Amino acid sequence: MRPGEVAIIAGLEDDDLSTKLMEMGCLPGASIRFNFRAPFGDPVCISVSGYELSLRVAEASTISILN
């Protein structure tokens, strides 16, 4: 995704990480907005469920989206 783009979460691909992400509001069907990437590429900042989250790229890549 590019900064400012919005998508819908289709699901979470990592069973171990999915509980953590769901507790932070990354639920299937929720709207997600990509805000920005840190200067060296990691972490990234997203908005979901009224929160801004900073996630490692490896964590963010486990979120499946629908455009």
C-alpha cells in the first residue's frame, strides 16, 4: 500500500501473531489506512479501529487486505 491508501482487512495469515493484531483492532472487515513508512523502511504506521499503530514490516505483511 501507499501512504493515504485505504483497504479492508480480509484476514490474518500468522496464527501466532493474529491474536496480538486482533487485540489491537486489526479485525477482518475493518478498514485500514496506511499512513507512512519510517525513513529506513521499518516500522510502518497504520490507522485501524480509531487507533494509529506502528508495526514492523514483518508483522504488517501478515495482514491480508482487499483493495
